[in-house]
Amino acid sequence: MQIQEIISKKRHGGVLSDEEIAFFIKEYVKGNIKDYQASSLCMAICCMGMNSHETSALTSFMMHSGDVVDLSKIQGIKVDKHSTGGVGDKTSLVLGPLVASTGVKLAKMSGRGLGFTGGTLDKMESIPGMRINLSEEEFFDQVSKIGMAIIGQTGNLVPADKKLYALRDVTGTVDSIPLIASSIMSKKLASGSDAILLDVKFGSGAFMKTLEEAKELAQAMVNIGKSLSRDTRAILTDMSQPLGFAVGNILEVKEAINTLKGHGPSDFVELCLEAGSIMLMQAKLVSSKEEGRAILEEKLASGKAYLKFLEFIKAQGGDISYIEEPSKFAVANHIYEVKAENEGYVHEIKAIDIGLSAMHLGAGRAKKEDSIDYTAGIILNKKVGNYVKKGEVLATIHTNKEHFEEEIKAVHDAFIILKEKPIIYPIIRDIVF
């Protein structure tokens, strides 16, 4: 079998066999297939696509290209969630303890952020003392004892994806549903959970720009999960404006704390309750979303979800005094209010512009090697649908940079203010299962 023949077959619209896909993954990881050959095949896949079976086979062989975590030592159904990422997305910090407070086990391996703001691990590391690297034994023990753990990827997990993702990033072959779906699902499946909830975001602040594109990706990933015997479901989340009010690592941690204390932004709370109710169904704790939501609302109202968050932070070495007294967190040197120059209703908040501004202020990474300023970010004072008077504060900038005039303008211009009332859409637009 030769890679040239496989490239040619796909380039002419052929369907690759399991043996051909297995050969490609195995030999590419070994280094016997060169990057230029792999990029040619990725380009052929981008142009000609893959059917459902091909995509599932690609995912399976990628998943088994390295270690696969066995969570069978942990009793009960283990659930996991994955977000495709968005501006202000601190969902795991609330959803994890919220679900774990019901007795459901959440075993999550997460990643760092590249772009708008830090990823879940960066947000966790903004809490003094917090550990993200646990041994396999520590990981299993913590999930068994307190019901949850969120850590960085361990061991040699999915080396095929590491190589392919880096290659796709520099060869213009990122934008392909089969390649995106296999990349995400190979990592989630290798992490070992029994059930996976996918939070597929769309809009200006997300990778997928339209609801239709997000639904296509969600369906592809759900099909992969089902084909490999995992309960996989997806929610389609509207990210046409930032999630919640806070964008930036410490700022988002503080918002997560407020949310767990029952004072969260309505869109963020709704997302967590809806996602959590589906995860409770996947764990077979409840038979309906309504039943699951009622349980989760009680966990928030009673403070049990907040107490689980404290338990989680303490278990991974975090200083819980910062959670109990958020005023202890460091604050940026410069805090600047961006004010409205006219009045009317907020019709849109361009999430992509808020996200890029937060990154330029220091809250995110343009390159993997960039460092993050945990204190930097943006707090929205208004959301879509709010009425704004001239001179009212639209958002507050937090940064340690001395010059941020461009970011002030970008944040101001991200708010589209018109005279008529806008249509307000729900945060979750559809569910795929």
C-alpha cells in the first residue's frame, strides 16, 4: 500500500477503506509518511469530503494511535463535556461542580486556550496553587472521592491528532467537517468517559459562523460517538455575543463563583442548567430534562454546587480563600470605562471584536508560546436587548498595558446600538442526539 495511491483515490472522490485509513494514521505517526504527503491527503479530504463511515474510522484509528484512558476503576457512568470554544466561555468551571453535586461523575481532560482568552486550564491556573497535572492514580481517586476532576491531557494521548492539527493549521486545511470532527472526538473518546455532551457554538465569536454549519459539525460528531458505542449528544449555542459578562481569566473565575452562589448572568445560568440536565439524563440519574433541571436548580439555590466547587479547588491544590474572598485576586493596573456615544437598544455585541480586544489586552495568546496576564480582560456592562443612554458605560477594560487606545475604540465599536428593539434569541438554539 502506498500513500500516493490513497491521496489519488481521495482526490478523485473515492471512498477510503478502513485499511487505507489505518495505514495512513499508523505510518504518519511513525514518520514514514511525510508532512507534504499528509497535507495533500488533508487537502483532498477538504475538497472531496468523507462519508460517515470514513469519518468514524479516521476517528477510531486516531484515537488508538496512542494511550486510551480506562476509567472502569471509577464506579458509575462517567460523563464529559466539550466546548468548541467561544468568547467568555467559562462553562466547565460551573457545569462541572453543578453536575458533580448530584452524585454524577465528571472526568474531564481539558486544554489551554489559543486566541481570544485562556482555556479552562488557564482559568484554573489563575487560582493560586491550582494543579492541572495529576497522575492517573490521583485523577481516578479524585473523581471517585469527590465526583469530579479537570486536568490537562496526560500521557501519549492521540499523537496522530497532535501531528495532524499542527499540519492543518499551517496548510489551510482546518476548515473541514470530517477533520474537525475526528480531531475533537478522537481526544474525547481517548479520555475514556462513557457519555459526552458537545457544546457546539456558532456566531461571530465562534469557529462555526452559522447555525447550519454548527448543526452539520454536531451531527458528524454525534454520529462518530454513536458508531463507537458512546452516548454522545450536542447542544448548539448562540455565540453572537460573549457568554455572560466577563471575558478574561480571573474575571471569568469571579463570574463562575458568583454563578455558583446564585447570582450568575441569565444566559450563562441557562446554558449550564440546560447542559447539566442533559448530562444527568446521560448518566441515567433522571429520565427527562425537566427532572434534571429541577435537581440542578436546587443544587444552585442550596449552595451545594458552590460547596462542590470549593471541594474541587481544594482537592487540586487551589487556595480556597480566593474563592471565599474573590477580592483577594490580583487586579489590573488600568481599569477603563468605555461609554456610549449615542442612545438606543443594543442590537449586537460583536463577540469576535470583544475577544480579539481581550487578547490584545493580555487575556489570551496569539501564539502558543505567549504568556497570559490573568488579570486582563473585559467586563460587559450591557447585553443585547438592553437600552443604553448616551454616556452610560458599555464595558470596562482591565489591563496592565500602558497603551490600549485601539482596544478602547474596538470595544466601543463592537456594540451596535439602534433605535428599535432587537429580537432576543435563546442561548441554546437546538439539540442534536
